[in-house]
Amino acid sequence: MADKMLKIELKKSLIGRGAKQIATAEALGLKKPGDVTVQPDNAATQGKIAKIGFLLSVTEA
């Protein structure tokens, strides 16, 4: 596996967030606090993390 992978966990609730922030979280596969997903470390994923980074915990997988 040549590409790096990122382990992304939703730390805060999506209640009261804007529709775009909720859609970004769901695009990452996160729906409720505690959900974890593994995504490739690429420009698209980095952009999503930049939009809702304050809701997430990101580590290398």
C-alpha cells in the first residue's frame, strides 16, 4: 500500500450545524459522534477535513 491512509473520527455532534457541514461529514462516512472511517490522504480528503476539522480527530492509519 503506497498511499497514506487517515483515520478520521467524528468527535462532536452534527446537531445545529449547517447543511454543508453535515453533508461534508456524511461524504466522509460519518453520521454520529464516535463514528470512525479510514480515508486516503489526498487533496479531496484534506479539503473535507479543512471544512469541518474542528469536529474531527485525525490520525494516520
